Amino acid sequence: MSYIKRGTSAFRKTNLALFAGGFSTFANLYCVQPLLPEFSKMFHISPTVASLSLSLTTIALAISMLLVGSLSEAWGRKPIMTLSLFSVSALVLLTSFVPNFHLLLALRILEGILFAGLPSIAMAYLGEEIEPTSLGVAMGLYISGNTIGGLGGRIIIGTLTDFLNWRLAIVGIGVLSVVASLLFWLTLPPSKNFHPRTLELGKLMNSMMSHLKDPALLCLYMIGFLSAGSFVTLYNYIGFQLIEPPYFLSQTMVGWIFIVYLVGTFSSAWIGSLADKFDRRKVLWITLIIMFIGAGTTLSTNLLIKIIGIAVFTFGFFGSHSIASGWVGQRALHDKAQASSLYLFFYYIGSSVGGTVGGMFWTSFGWGGVVSMIMSLLVFSLVLSICLYFITSISTKSSKDVSY
């Protein structure tokens, strides 16, 4: 096989292309999060209904990811990723002109379906084309593009909304997406090690069911579901609180709150390395407890302490996500890519359900109700992590758990 090697022009182009693609995808996916208060005012809808602009998108993404990865096995990697990026860019630009919230939701659902074209394929492309000794660096740069995209989209949209309006802010994100899509298309080298396969849906379903029958994997999937639900809930509704008394923060300031995402880029790598050195089961407990403490800290009325709480919560979340997602790949005995796709499915469904249900708690009980819901989800996550401890202990003793 002909691999792309570190230090070559092709390696640099690949990293640039996938960084741009990841930035575009996650900037567009999460750019509506700071706009939820704006949607609530503009369209005269409740915060819960406004949150559907993100929740329905991630549900569509979760379902599509299970299918698009398999389609790429037959149709190729780069063509589907390129089509996904350009299509999403066009839909984002159209979103800025919608006359009502129903049409906005329809476009966001279509975007969610198309978003799956990059995250479900990019890692497979890197695994096929990059030499094994350089894969870690390439994967890290791709993930950093995802993180910076999610962060940048929120900050850009919040700032532009404050100075212009939310429609022009979305146009700005759309134009950036078109530029990123062009950069991706022009710089990503074509696949050299990809070999088309015939789609076998029956085999796909059988392997999927076998993953769901593994109690350890099921625990990891549910931990992803619950922790993602708590994470998105916090970020969905913190903006509603911060624009109200006694804070009266502007959209720009609320958008910049998302800068605490940067602690996640550190914690995911650092806690991941700790999990490799120590007992990953116990490190997972610690990250969930950190999230619990961070969520509780946000109950403070002091703005600085509240932001510190958000940062602590974010630190714990990205650490737990790093452990759980990595553990899935190690635990699965076959079809590891599909096992990881199932984890992402539960992850995005959890973020959708939690992000919307959280609106009911916000409307009925305020920020205290939102935090109570988050803490409840984290308690369930901790219980599942304890169950996971005993399941993997039994598997280890019987020499069947090859992941630990």
C-alpha cells in the first residue's frame, strides 16, 4: 500500500483539508446554540421549542452516521465528504432567509442528515491513507479542527449577532463554510488505498445487534448518552440565564463564554493518557465526579465562580468522553468502526433529548432546575460506570475482556 507519510506535501495537505472540513462541520452544527434566546424572541417560542433547532439536527446526524459510513464503503470517501460540505454550506446560507421557525427546523434537519458525511468517514480515510506511525498526529489535528470549529462557530455567531443581526451572522458562517469546503476539495488527496465493497445490510444489522448485546459496550453507550445530554443542556440554557438579571450580558459576551471549550482540548488528551497509565474505570469515575462538582458550582450567583464552574464541568466532560469513546474501540471484538458509530449515535441522541428536556426544567424551575436535571443524569452515569467496573472485572478474570 502507498501511505501518506509525515513531512510530505501530501501529509500537510491532508491535515489542512480535514482541519478545514472539521471546522466547517462543527461550526455549522453548533452555531445556533448562542442564538436560542434570539430565536425565542424573534419567533415568539419557548426556550424548549427554540432548542429543537439544535436537537433535531443532532438526531438527524446520529441516525445518518449509521448509514453514511456504510455507503462510503461502496461509493468512496472523498466524494461523499466533499458533497456533504458543499451541500451544508448552501443550506446554511438558505437558513439566513427563512421567514418562520418551521422552515428553519426543516433546513436544520436536512443539514443534520448531510453533516454525517464528514465525521462518519474522515477517521476511516485517515486510517486508510496515513502511515500508521503518523496517524496519531493526523487524527489529533482533525479533532482539533472539530473542537475549534465548535468553539469558533459559537463565538463568531454571537459576536456578529450583537453587531449586526442573527441572519447576517449565519450568512457569515455560511461564507466561511464555502471557503472551507473549497479548501477541502482542492487540497485533500484522492484515496489510494480505498477498495469499494458491496453493501451488505443484513450483515451490518447482525454486527450492530451483537454490539448492543455486550453489557460493557451498552454501559459505555449509555454513559455517552447521559453525559452528552447533561453537557448540551448546560450550554443550551446558560445563555438564557446570562442575558437576564442580574448579569445582562450581551450576545458577544455570551458567545465568548464558550472559550472555556479550550480546557476540553487539554483534558481529553491528558485524562486519556492517565486512563492508559492507571485504571481507566476509576479515572472515568473521577471525570464524572468533576462534572458533578462543576455543575453544582454554576449555581453560584457570582459570575466569575459560575464561569469557573462551567470550565470545571467542561474539563470533566471532555475527559469522560475521551475515555468512553476510546474504550469502545478497545472493547469491540469486531467491526470496531461500527461500534464507534453506535457510540456516537447514542452520544448525539443523548445531546438531542437532554438538550430539549432541559428546556422544560428551565421554563418551570429556572437554572436550579436545569442543574438538578444535569446532576441526576450524572448520578445515573456514575451508577453505570460502577456496573461497568464489575462487568469488566468478571470479564478480566475469565480472560475474555481483551480491552482491559
